[in-house]
Amino acid sequence: MKKLLKVALVAVCIVFAGSAAKAQTKIGYINFDQLVDQLPETKVIRTQLETYNKQFQDQYTAMTSEYQTKGQAYEAQRATMTDAVRSAKEAELSDIQKRIQSFQQDAQQKVQAKTTELSKPLFDRIRAAVAQVAKDKGYNYVINSAQTDLIVSPPSDDLTTDVKAKLGVK
């Protein structure tokens, strides 16, 4: 009876071991940032974003210049101003400062939205290429090595070169 129990236990272990071997996952990795930097579309997107951002920078420079000019004029004439004029000038400077802060926040949001708008098609194209390469090579997971420090990473699991080829990048 004990022998039969041992044989059954060994048989069950062999069946489970075989199932576990089949269920092993294959993990690959790519350097997403390096891939993005090497695509020609990235330069076009950066140029468009710089042009878009420059509009806000020019307007911000004009606003801060106005604030500094009025602040210097206020400081120079402050001693000779009446209380009512001083209060009005301080309110005006405070209003300009609030507008500058509001403008900065609005500009940052708009630049971020434009960045997302321009980058999304590129990122979607890269993700599709990564998914296709992973599928073709039998990988279940692909990790971005630019965001993760890989302790052990065999070169054979680096899919960056294959994805570059899929995207037509040399």
C-alpha cells in the first residue's frame, strides 16, 4: 500500500512538473527611450514642441518685463506717492503677478497636452512594433529597460534591435 501511494505521489509530481515547464513565461526587454530617440519623427516632434513652447516663452518674457518695469517705477516713486496711489500701484503689481502665475500654469498644461498629442501616434506605433516582435519571437512580457535596472539580462532577450528593424530604423 505504501509503495502504491509513493508511486501515485511521484506520478502526480511528474504531471505537475510537466505542466509547470509548459507554463514558463518568456520575458524580453527593450530600451524604449533609446528607441524613441533614434526615430526620425522624434526630431520633428521636438522641433514642433520647441516652436509651440517659444510662443509661451516670448509672452512670459513680455509679462515679466512689464512687471519689472512697473515694479521699478513703483519703487522709485513710492516715497512721493499718496496712500491711495500707492495702494492702487501695489494692487496693480499684485494683479500682474497673479496673471503671470496663472499664465505659467496654463502654458505648462497646454505644452503638456501638445506633447501628448504629438507623441501618442509615435508611441502607439512603437508599442505595436514591440507587440508584434514579442508575438513573433514568443515573448509573453517585454520590459522597458530604460525604467528598470535589470540585474540579469541575457543579450538574447534584448528585443531593441528587432523592434528597430520592424520600425525601419538603422
